[in-house]
Amino acid sequence: MQPYQVRFGIGLGKILTDINPELSIGADGPAYWHARKAINYIHQKNDYGNTQIAVYSDNEEKISIINTLIASSEAIKSDWRSSQEMVLKELLSMGIYDEHFDQKQLAKRLELSTSALSKRLKSSNIKIYLCARNTALQALKHI
């Protein structure tokens, strides 16, 4: 839905070289190698362009779970209409990135009836999206 698709490969590990903020050439180490593997994973996954984010580290079992959660949430988000994207944008503007939130307050901010918001939440599966993303984040923190 956006004009540009950007892929993010997140590599966990150390950077063995000095970091030059002016030039990334010469960066080396496990974090860099893992980020490259994550980008390759996105290319090879072939899930119709839905997944644009992947993580890689030496803990392949946890990484598989994290990448599956990310891919599942990306699949949910890929079906969103702009009105459903607005729900996430509004939640973010409220500082909320969790499936537990005050629906009345959100409906008021979006200038929707609570019934209309409820239908939008159900059709977007946004609560499942947020739960999957937060579960992936928690798993990532424990690697």
C-alpha cells in the first residue's frame, strides 16, 4: 500500500569493526552476517511480497518462531484497507502498541461510533496483529 517497499534484515550479534557513521563499508561481524542472512531469508521466502522484516541469530529455533510471528502479522496487515491502517496509526499516535486499549477513547479520536470501530477492529484482526508483534518482540528480548 505504500509507495516504496523496504526490506529490513535484523542481525543479532557483535560488530567487530569500528562503526563509521559516515560510511557502512567495512562493517563486519556476526550482527552484520546475520542481517545479511535475514535479508536473504526474505528474498527466498517467496510469500508474495508480504514479509519485509526478518531476524537472524545463532538461536535458530527462537528465530524461526519470531520470523513466523512477523510473517503472520505481515500477512494480516497486507489485507488492510486505508481505513484499517488509520486505526493502527491512531493507536501509535496515542502511544499504544498493544492489543489492550480503550475502544471508546479510540472511537472518539477516530470520530467513529463504537459499533463502527468494533467492526473495523474485527475485520482488520488488528488485535491479533499487535499480539503477534509483541510476542515476537518479547521472544527477541530473550535471545
